[in-house]
Amino acid sequence: MNKQSIISIPDDTIFKLKILAEEKESVRRKLVVTAEKLRLKAKQLAVTAEEKESVRRKLVITAEKLVATAKEKERVRRKFATTAKQLTITAREKESVRRKLAITAEQLRIKAKQLAVTAEEKENVRRKLVITAEKLVMTAKEKESVRRELVGTAKKLRLKAMQLAETAKEKESVRRKLAITAGKLKKSRETLERKVIERTKSLEMARAKEEAILLSIGDGLIATDEKGKIILINKTAEKLLEKESKNVMGKIFSETIHLEDEYGIPIPLAKHPVSMALLGNKISTKNVSEIIYHARKDKSRFPLSIMVTPVTLGKKVIGTIKVFRDITNEHQIDRAKTEFVSLASHQLRTPLSTVSWYTEMLLGGKIGELNEKQTKYLNEVYQGNQRMIDLVNALLDVSRLELGTFPIEPKQINIIKLIKSVIHEQGPQINSKKIAFSFLPEKVPIINADPKLVRMIVQNILSNSIKYTQAEGQVSISISSVDKKNVLFKVSDNGYGIPRNQQDKIFTKLFRADNVREKDTDGTGLGLYIVKSVVENSGGKIWFESTKEELGTRFFVTLPIKKIL
Amino acid sequence: MKKIQTKEKKTILVIEDERPLLEIVNEKLIEKGFGVITARSVDQVFNAMLDKNGLGVIAATNIKQALDYLENLEQVDAIWLDHNLIGKENGIDFVKKFKANGGLWNKIPIFVISNTESSETIKSYVNLGVSKYYVKSNHKLDAIIKDINNSLNPKTKRKTVRV
């Protein structure tokens, strides 16, 4: 029963028991851990509870403090409120006191002013009394001096009475002498009168002679006073204007002389030669570009050449003298010249136009195709014809210059603009020769000249420069003003130049220098002759330089800014 | 030398006394597509137009009547006018007569192509209101016709210019 009472336990049960034991152990350990954790947690909670308690106590304290502070603040606030009330009362009291003081001050000021006024018045009264006292003293003095003077005057009067008595005697004798002199004077006066009459007669005769001369000169003569009223008119004038002297004397000149222009439009009063002369200018129709006519009663008219000269005394214009004549004859001759030139130009140009246009049509190719040689030959024909046209144009210009029928119409010109436009025209020539070109304009004033003529000058000189310079050469133009009265136009190139020994012929008609003829260039030989005439007629100058030292040519033209009238 | 004109073609009235020039201008204008009426004197201008329309010949004194008729029958777009013409009347007389009738006729541009260069003549034409003045020998025919063509198809208004 002892060892055998040991219950035999099967192996797997032992195994299971072991496992169970192990499990219990682990559970126990876990429980221990958990108990440990719980203890820790309890501690922590205790700590936290402590902390909370202390915090709670602190909060209580703080709350008590806040209550105390609040009570204090309330006390302080009540004190301030009280103080504030007191201050308000004090302020009100001060304000009322201040106002009372202000009023008092005002009253005092008024009183002071019143006192001042009173003081002034007293002063004025005092002064017046002083002045019055002084015046009284003076009056007393004056009375005394007047009294003394009267005494003196009485004495003088007595003396004078005695003198007068004596003078009366003298006068009588003088009077007798004067009577004699009067008689003599009368005789001299009669002699003088006779002499004056003689002198006047001889003066009148001299004047009559002069008048007779003036009145009988072949030209019409009218003299006016400074207002333009006619004071003298001679027989020729009467005849030309179909008026009688007695009807026009004293009348304004514009009522007697009816001037009109080419188209029958009356010349305005301001432009009437007499009006202009009354302003002090000498006027002559030679300088006027329009023709002036006088219209007759029968509506026919004749052209006049008029010259009006102002008559001056010192610097003042006191009248005018107008001399005029009928220039119908001269006018007709001029007309004939102009018509001749016109007709010649037409007759010469018509066949040239025919050749030009027909050749142009052929070269156009629409009349039939041309081979190379035909084209070349026709071009030669066209060029040759073109040269003739240029020559005819130049000859016509020359003949008009020489006949004096070249029309000149001055206008205000912007010369820089004009030069630019000429340069533009020459564009093709400049480009085809690849000329290096430059234009350097300076500021210049507007000039008063005929734009056609200025254009001709610029175009001529510029085209010469381009023509007579080799390909890829240089041409430059400049324009500037010199001495306030003129502009200077300059063209320079580095071209063929002008041979020294031929320079003196350059401006002559139809002349072309050898060197340019050799180079096969075109030219009429008239361009520079025409340009020189035109430049000099406009009051300008033209010259050039071409030396061996400096290659090429430089042309210079000066033109006046104002056209000389 | 009288052509039938249609509405699309522009018609130029050419008044020139020199026969060869008249012929070449006529030929060039036709080549460029214009209709052309030609005349060598002022009388002929009006008679040419009337005749063409079967209205017989009319003396120069009845210009007004002629123009009244023609207003509705013929349309001229531009006039090529020479200054020197056959007979007593010249280009200026023509323009004066033409402009005196007013109305539609005043709007037709007149191109004066002449060899006269007298400034008085040119001034008179300018004052009468012609469109342009050419000196014949200084211009190519082609260039003048191009100009006329451009002015009949205007882009801008032109002023009277002397060329």
C-alpha cells in the first residue's frame, strides 16, 4: 500500500498536468505583473490625486486673493469717483470765476479806452489853444508892420506926384518928335509894298514857267498831297485819263485813276502804286510782275508804265509824284517776242514729238517683234531725238532769257525740300552709276524766289556732277546760310574735273570741255550759261573750283534770301 | 476713226491738229483698251459726235444745243486736248465753250498735251480748271496715257498741276 498506492498516472496526463502547471505559472506571473502595474497605477493615481489636491488648494487661495483684489479695486474705484466729482465741481467753480474775471477784464479795457479818448481830446483842445494864442501874437505883430508900411507909402506917393509933373512936360516934346517920324514911316511902307508886288510877279512868272514845263512833258504827271488828294495834273495825264483838271483837283487819286490787272480785276487800294508811295516806297512798274491797265470810259484799256516817287520833308512823306505813260507799243512788241518764242517752240517740237512717239511705239514691240539689231538702232534714233528735244528746250530758255521774256514768279520756298525732290528725280542715274551720295543740309531760312528757276539751278548742277563722275564715285550736296542775307548751295564730286585751260569758257553758250566729250557723255553745252544768267538775275553768284591738287569739281551758288525788288 | 463704245470701256475724246500725232495717239489708246473719238478742230468735236449719232452737222454757234443732245447719247470719260488746232479757235476757246455749258460736261477731266510752253497760256488753262498740262516732247506717250488711266481710276483727289 505505500509505493503501490501511488496512483499510476498515465504519461500524457502527466504531460497535460505539466502544461497546466506551466500555464498556471505563466498566468500567475502575468497576474503578478498586472498586480505590479496596478500598484504603480495606484501610486500614480495617488500622486495625481495629491497634485490635484494641491492645485485645488492653490486655486482656492488664488480665488480668495482675487476676491480680495476685487474688493480693493472697488474701494479704489469709489475713491476715484468721489475725487472725480470733486474735481468737476472745482472745474465748474473755476470756469465761473474765469468768466467773471473775463468780464471784469473787458470792463477794465473799455474804461481804459474811454480814458485814453478823453486824454486825447484834452490834448487836442490844449494844442488848439496854444495855436490860437500864437496866432493872436502874430496878428498883433503884423498890424504893427502894416502900420509902418502905410506911413512909408504915404511919403513915396508925395514924391511921385512931384515927378509926374515933370514927366508931363517931357512927354509933350516926345509926342511932337513922334509925329514927324510917323510921316517918314508911311513913305517907306509905300516903297516896300511896291517892291513886294514886283517880287511876287517875278516869282509867279518863274512858277508859271516851271508849271508850263511840267504840264507839257510827254508823260502823264500827277502830284498828290500827303493824303493822296490831287494837287497837280498835267495835260498828258488829262488826255490819257480822259479827265479835266478842274474835275480832279482836290479829289483822291483812286477816283481818277482806275487800275486793273491782266484779267480786268481792279487793283485793290492797298496795292495801288500811289498808296504804296504814300508809305514812303518808290514804286515802278518795271519791278512788278503784273501788267497794270487803265480802263477808259468806253471800257477799252491800255497798259501803263508807272513810276511813283514819295516827296519827303525830313522823314515825313508830304506827297507823291506819279509819272506814267501809255506803253501799248512796247507791250505789243513784247507780246510779239513772246509769241515768236512760243510759236518757234511749238513748230520745232511737233516733228520731234512725232519721231519720239512713233519710235516709242516701235520699241514697245506691239507693232511687230524686233530683233536685237533693230532694237539697238531704234534706241539710237530715240536717243538722238531726245538730244534734239533737250537742245530745243535749252535754246528756247536761252532765247527767252535774252529777250527778257523769262517769267519770274517769286514764292516762299523751303529750299531743303526742293533739293530733296531734285535728288529723288536723279535717283535712277545715281543708282545706275552706284554713286556714293550724301546731302548735308544745315538750317536755312525760307527764301523768296521762283521755285521753277531754283529747281533748274539745282537740277542742272547736280545732274552735271553725276554725269561727269565715274561709276562708284562720290557726289555730295550741302546747303547753308551765310551772313544772314544769302544761302550757299554747294555740290562737289570726285569726277572728271574741268581742265585748267578751258575753265574760262565753262559758262559760255554751247561750250563743252574736251574731257567730257571724250567720255561720250551727253550735253547741250547750254546748261551752265542758262544757270549763270538765272542766278545773276536773281541777285546771286555762281563759281566753281577744279584743281589738279583736289580731284573733281566743286560748284558754289549763292542766292539772296529776299528777292531784290 | 469712230469707234463704238461700251459701258466698261472708257472713252477718250482726242483733239489734236497734227495728223501723224493724232493717229499714233489713237492707236496707243486703242491698244490700251480705250474707246476713242477724234477731232482736229473745235467745230469737228461737236460735229463728230453729232454725226456719229446721225444728227448731222451743226455750226459752232449752236454748241449749247449740241451738248444738250449729246448729254444723253454719248459718254466721254476724258479729253485729250492740244492747244493749237485747225481753224480760228484754239484749245482755250474749246475749254471755255465746253465749261460754259455746265452740268455733266464740267466733270469730264481735260488733259492739255501741247508743245506750247508760254506761261500765260498755261496760266489760262490752269485758271479754267484743266486737270493737267503736259509739254508733249518732254514725255513718253506711254507715261501720259498711264497718268490718264490712273486719274480715271482715282485713289485720291488731285490738284491742277503743270508738268
